[in-house]
Amino acid sequence: MKIFKYFLQFIIVLSLFMTFKIIGPRNASFMGSSLAKIFGPLLRSKRIIEKNLKICFKNVDQKEIKRISLGMWDNIGRTFSEYVFLKDFKKKNNNLIRFHGIEYLDEIKKNNKPVVFVSGHFANFELMAMQLNTYGIKFATMYRPLNNLFLDPILEYLRLKYVCPFLIKKGRSSMRELLNKIKNGYSIAMLVDQRTSEGKKVELFNFPALTTTAPAQISLRFNCKIVPLYIERLSNSNFEMTVYKP
């Protein structure tokens, strides 16, 4: 039954990708946003979203919860549509991504020492690694494979071709591969906001939350600096990316 469900998802995603390609990036972004805002709130995650927003903002009303939720679905839909157009984002001087903190990347390249880039799933998070790669930073990134065995090869292909040529799948052997990359002079990029089954319990909004300690461990073991990254969607498919001081 699960295989059938995954295959159906695969057909739907493939059909949407083909449609996005035909109608172009601007229309695809609008279509992705519209579909996500229509169908997203119908999913079970709606209850989780509302619960978490109430934890973050004690006095938030239902109207504000709906506004924030729709903004989230808008971003997810646009990000989904943008996978088809990663090639366009990769072009130099495309004016779609405003960049801050280039001087820190220059310093990293000059020092020729590995660092640990840390960020979260902000805006179109794939574009952060893409920009590092375009700028000539030698690095590998960790990622969690999709549960859908039909869709995961497509996503992996797109990431390898347009985002980062060195991917490390999360799993039993990932730490060994990661350490080998660092020893060979590669920096590491990690998105650290996903749920984890191991780590250190850190208080978050008065709740104990398992938090990965991998960036800190790597930093201490290899004397690597930690470099925070952030990206924000300004409007439609325009972004602002910031590299912060190591």
C-alpha cells in the first residue's frame, strides 16, 4: 500500500514539474503558492502548526495564526516550483539573490581551512548551498533522503547537478564520510533544525528539545570555525542571503 502511495505521489510531482516547466518560473511560482495554500491547510500538519505557533507566541489569535500559516504554505509552494528552475538561479548575475557577507567567504577561501556552515530550512534553503558552490567554496553538505523511493533519486539528481556536487546522506556511515571530507580540506554545510533522535536536550520555549551537537563536535575536534547562514524570501522568487561572521 505504501509503495502505491509513493508511486502516486511520484506521478503527481512529475506532472506538476512538467507543468511548471511549460508555464515558466513566474507563473510556476504563483501556481505552486496557490496549490500549497489551498491543499496545505487540509493536511494533518495544520494541528501541529497551530500548536507550535501558540507555544512561540502566547497571545497570538486565530487570525494571526492563519496569516503566518498561509505565509509558510506560500513559501513551501514557491520553493517546490523552483526545483525545476534551479539552473536559472545558478547563473551568475541573475539578480534574483542579493548577497551579504561575501568578505567572509573571501576570508574562508584565502585561509583554505575547513569551516562548518550552519543554517535551517529558511525560504528556499537549497539556494544557500548553491551560492557557496557558485562562489567556489569547497564543501560537502549533509541531507536526509526522502522517504519516497521514487522521488528521492530525482531530488538527489537536481541537488548534485545544481546545488552541491558532494552530498552526504544521513545514516550510519555519514559521520565517517563527513570526517573524511574534513580531513581532505572540505568544509561542511548542515541544516540543523530538523527533528533528531539523538543529541543534547536544550530548552526551547520552555520545552526540552533534542538538538544536534555535530557542528560543535566538528568545530572542537578539527578547530573549525562555525559560520551561520541565512536566506530570506523578499518577494516571489527574489531572495536575500547573508553569510555571518565566523
